[in-house]
Amino acid sequence: MPRPWRVEYAGACYHVINRGNYRRNLFTGAGAAEAFERTLGQTAERFGWRVHAYVVMSNHFHLAVELTEPNLSRGMKWLQGTWIRRYNGLRRLIGRPFQGRYKALLVEPGESLGKVCHYIHLNPVRAGVVPANNAAAHPWGSLPKFGQCKRAPWLEASVVLAEAGGLPDTARGWKRYLAYLEFLAEDEPSRKALVAKQLSRGWCVGGAQFKAEVRQQYMFRGAELDRFAGLEPEAVRAEREALWAERLQALATGAKVDLAKLPPQKSHPHKVILAAALKQSTSVSNGWLAQRLQMGQPASASQFVRRWLTDDRKRRETERLLSKVRI
């Protein structure tokens, strides 16, 4: 089975996550977390990464990384491989300490990237390691490093500060950022906005337009979703449905059909030609078609399309629609 592929390009931002095998503790032993931090710094310098946030917990890590060239896979291979050799060498161990290949979610720059950074910085608070009013007390992460007079050049503070209200990169600015994190942790609506399901699952963190642009640019289509690393089944389904909706709208525009004013007849030609064109160009399910185009039961939608395509004139009409609609 081919390895899942990743979307990589210069300027791309990611939320990267990996855990210990069987969720066992990796970073609680003497020097383990420090060694990972040093290796991360070496990786960032070697591969030109800008690290916007990171945290090392007892059994997992989070990174918010921006690329200057398309090298996430190579960089992560070096980071994890180098740290594993050091970890196993010191403990005279063999085997793979991580649960598998890391998960990397593409993140839209700006507000979405800022949310991921705040989420990462609050990870020790959510885990109960440190209180919300002292989030920087957890030593293994970017948060305590940002407030230092001298910090590593690969640590990038601009997004964190900008997305916390345009704070200055000063001692006072970082004090206000800690207060902002405390607010996010304790204010119920803010806390709900930083939930794991939104920021650490799926394939992308960002708005609908950003996702659509990425899908179009990288032909992130159909069955290829199954090969994308880290996608849960519900994320595959959601992305497929978003793709079907996008294509349906394009076909409706080409056919001059108003999707908001579909006729009530289940087998109306406007509905059936759109269903037939979508079936011809995607893996759309009959259930989704029946619900979206108000065609009755899934079996009815399938039957309407089959009858439509057995008619030569109607089949040619469908082909003309597909030829003039760029999908």
C-alpha cells in the first residue's frame, strides 16, 4: 500500500503531532525533553523552518511550523530519526518509540495559525500540568522561551503576538499574552473555540475558501483523500461532501439552474442532468444526491440517472455540460 502523501510548498504552515507508541511516556526521563528541544532547534536551522509554537508533553509533542521550502517530510524524518537514535542510544533500547508516522495538518496563515499556536501553548493547562494563570511554568515548549531576552532565531513570534491583539514583542507584550492565554483557558466560549477536534483532526485547519483553493491547486480529489495522512473517516466524508457541493454548484451555474429554486418534481430534468453530470465526474453517493437535489430515495436518484443516460440525446446533453464546466 503506498504511503500517504502530504501537501508541501514554500510558505505552508502545519500543526504537527506525534505520540509515544501505545501512548507511553517518552519525555519524562532525564534529558529526554531537553534533547527533543535541541534536536528541534537543529532541525529548524538545517531545514529553514520557522517555528511559531511547540510544546513537549510527557507522551506527545505539538509543533506549529512554517516552511521556507517544501521539506516537511525530510525535516520530520531528520527530527524524529535523530532524536530516536539519541533516545535509544542513551537507554540502550531498540525499536520505534513513536506510535507511527506523525500527523501534519495544513494550517491557513493568519487567524487559524494563531489559534493553533494558542492551542499548543495551552496544552499543559488542559492536561492539568500547570494552572491557567501560570501557563509558562511548563518548561518544555516555546511559551517560556518567547519571554526571554535572547531566543533562538528560528522561533517566530510575529503570528502569536498579532493574533493575540497585535501585542508588542516586549516584556510587557508577553505579560499581556500570558493574560490572554489565561482568558482563553477560563472563558467558556473562547475555550470551546480551541477544542482538539477543530485544531488537531482532519487534514486542514482554515476556512472553506482556503481548503477549496488547496484542493484545486493540488488536485486533492476523490479517492486521493484516502491516502492523505492523518485523515479520520469522518474527515474524509466531510471533504468529499464539500467537493461534491463545489462541483454541483459549478455544474448548476453551467446549466443555468438555481439550486435555491429547484422544482418540486423529483425527476425534473434540471435535477437529473445535474445528478447525471455529478455521477459521471465524481464518486458522489446516491444518498447525497437524493437529499441535496430532493430526488426522493437514493434508489430513485440512481434510477433517474440511469434512465437519463440511456437516452442518447440526454447523454450528449450531459457530456456537453461537463465539457463546458471546468471542474
